[in-house]
Amino acid sequence: MNGQGATADPQLQHFIEIESQKQRFQQLVHQMTEVCWEKCMDKPGPKMDSRTDTCFVYCVERFIDTSQFILNRLEQTQKSKGPFSETISD
């Protein structure tokens, strides 16, 4: 019974870490949407003009670039720390 509890604990930790990462990602998407909307949207209308469209594209691309940079940095940090390095790439 102790052996089973010992294997469940790391699995639980892994599950919690993955769920935490999902939550952080959802928060980032929400923040990106809010920032880009406030920055790019002057007044809502039936269509988006080309300036607004370009602004949204640029804003989202910068967000993706920044997120990728942060993800790579976290992966490097996790790899240098040890056994849970694969949790970020899952």
C-alpha cells in the first residue's frame, strides 16, 4: 500500500502542475485579449478597418513571441533543476 501511495503522489504533483500551467495560459490569453482590444479598438463597428486589423495581428504576434520566449526560458530553468523538466513541454 505504501508503494502505491508513493507512485500516486508524483502523479498528483504532475497533474497539479499541468493544470496550473493550463490556468496560467488561460490567464495570459485573457490578458492578451484585453490588452490588444484596448490598444487596437477605437470604436466597435460592423467591420474592422485595416489599421485595426493590422494592430490586432501585430499585438497577437508580439504576445506569441513573448510567450514563446518565456516558455523557452522556463524549459531551460526546469532542465537545469532536474526531474520535472518534461512538465513544461507536455
